Amino acid sequence: MVSLSVMDHIGVVGLSYRHASVEDVARFAIPRCDVEARLPDLRTALHGAEVVFLATCNRVEVIFATGDASAAGDLRGAVFRALRGRDPELGEAAEALRAWTGEAAVEHVFLLACGLNSAQAGEHEITAQLRSAWDMARAAEVCGPTLNRLMNEALSMASRVHRLSAASRPPSLADLAVERLLAYCGQRRDPVALVGVSPMTRRCGQSLRAAGVPLVIVNRSAEVAEEWAQSLGARCVPLHEFRSSPPDVAAIIVAAGGSGAILDEAALRALAQAAASSPLIIDFGLPPNVEPAAAQAVSLARIGMNELIEATREQRLTQLLRLAPVRAAIDERLARLRNELATRAIGHRLADLRDSFEGIAAAQMDQLLADDLRGLDDAERQLLRRFATTLARRLAHLPLAGIRAAAAHASPDTVDAFFRAARLQRAPHTHDADSREKETHER
């Protein structure tokens, strides 16, 4: 029977800014408030697999591990049906989604956790988002030992990467947004509204405070944001109040959950009327928190994820070159994990092989002590038995070490063929001469 590594049970299906528009990504996103409730259905759609669902401002990823002994397969069709609520047209799932299985899936999750797959290569926000997705999967009881192990490994790798880059501030789309905002506002220092409490708005808040820009924190529940607002020296405004009676603000940065627009055309019109000059909108929402058509209708400038991602493309190669040591660290960790999991998968068979060597040596020594060396006393007999066991272990070391090393690189079929060809059995302690002669010939 073919032995599968833990890696073989892991798969990923998703889409991101790298091959899809923000609008395409939004079509597959589940609103954050609905994710936990929908995770059991997603698990059922994937045939009982363990599952983690991640949605950010520029990607959707479904990470899964098979619920039986089978290897992970290409589940783009199943994921399409579960997230879009309909069957895909011919070729539609393959065109819209990307799929990874086995070690490629594990590598993808590592790169994701460490920020190397992000639009701003090396950013840290994705680590917190991945951890949050894992926490949600565990709360919904759809995540088991395989994905728990994978998430632990990926987040541990991310922590190591963050320590490597601790001396420099990691890049972020939030930094790019703040640059655009400050350039737009010029010398104007009217307040900037941060709508929603998210990694993006928090990062923007830190940068804007450092630039001396006054802030207004807007959230559905002001109590949730109060502590953060106090740390920034900002004031809190409930979302419903901001919609109906907004203050004069120079710009709005919005990154909030939900399945629809947070600020509709009526709220935008109120903002435009309250402002001394037309405020800029920066929208991190997925789906958009401010519909482009609504902003255009009231003549407000809006920068969405498509524009921000496009602005990062020129910098990406430089950032990836800077992160070459991170890529090397990920490759090293993948190699060690591959070896560890491959050895674990065949561990019992290695133990059986070692026992076979020791059993054959013990049987031969027992026969020798019963015939040619029958005159030895008990102490001498025990000494020879220990010698036979030690010799068997040393002789077994080379094939055991060889197959342990090969298991990480050879196919499961090749490993199975080795054990079938070895055909070593624990030899019985007593047998007749004909049996011994036949066994010696076979070996």
C-alpha cells in the first residue's frame, strides 16, 4: 500500500491580485461576519476536509486537508460551487481559480504567511489575517490536526522572518495609501477619518499620527474602537452618526467588513457637503466599501485596490530581491519539514526492518549457542547475544539511513518497492537444518 506524507493531503484553491481583478476576487469572498457560519457548509462541499478560509483586500484562499487517506486533488470546481452558489461553466473554474496540492500547497501557504505573495512583498499584515482565519476555523470546528500543524509551521516561519527584518519597517499597502493621501492633502491638516478597525486602518493610523495629521475613528460600535482612538489621540464617531452628520474631513480611509457598501451615495453626498474641500477616499474594502459609481456621482476622488496594487508592481522586483534571504529560509524549512514528514510516514516500517535484522541475528546466535558453542556459561552467552544485537544494528544502519534520506525525494511507489524487495522477516529462534539452509539461500 502506498504511504502518503502529511503534505500529500494538503491543498489550496484561490485567486489573488496576481491574476484577477479586485472585482473578480470580491465575487468569491465571504463577508467576514458570515465566514464562521458558512465554514461547515464549505467543509461539506469539500467532502469533509479540514478547511481554513482566508479573505483579504486582494485575495481569497481556501486551504484544505483531505478527511480520509486520499491525496489532495484539484477541487476548483467544488470551491467555485461553494463560494459562488452555482455550477461553473465549462472551463470557468479552471480559468478563475488557481490550485496547489501536496508540497506546492505547503510552499504556497509558507510564502503567503511570510508576505512574499503579497502585493507589497514582505508586508506583515497578512500574518495577522492568516492567524485570524485559522482562529475562526478552529472556532467553527472545521480545522483538524493536519491544518493545525501546517498553520503552526507557517506562522512560526513568519515570526522568524519578521525577526530577520526587525531592523527595517516592512512595506505595506497602507504606507502607499498614506503617501497618496498626504500628497493629495498637501499642507491641509484637517482630520482624516479611518473607517473600520482593521490591520490596514491601524497601520494608516500610526503613519498619519506620526505625520501630525488629526484623526477621527469611525466604527459600527464606538466602544470597540475607543481604546485604539485614545492611543492615537483621536475621537470616536459611531458609523451611523458619521453617515448622517459627518465632520469636515480631508480624506477617508475605509477598510471594514460587510457584504455591501459601508458608505452609500447619500452618505458620500453628506461628506462632500460638510467638507471645506473635496475629500479623498481610499477604499481597501473587498467587496468595495465605497462603490466607484457612488463616488463618481458626487464628484469625490476614490482610490481603490486596483489602483493601489497597480502602483506596487514597479517596486515588487526590488522588494523580492531584498527578501532573497527570506525565500532561502523558507526553502530550508520546507526541506526539513519534507524530511521529517517522510520519515514519520515510514517510521513503523523502518522499525520493522531494524527488528528483522536483530531477529535474524538473534536466531543465528541462538542456533550457534545450541550447537557449536553449547559449552559456554551464562555470562559468556549473554555477552555474545549483546554482540549479535549490536552488530545487527550497525549493519541495519546503512540501509535505514539510505531509505530515510530517499523517502524525502523518491516517490511513495519507490519506497514501497524497497520494502517489498527487502522481504526481511523476524527469524524464528528454532528451525530444522533444511529450513535454515533455505532461508540462507533466500537471503
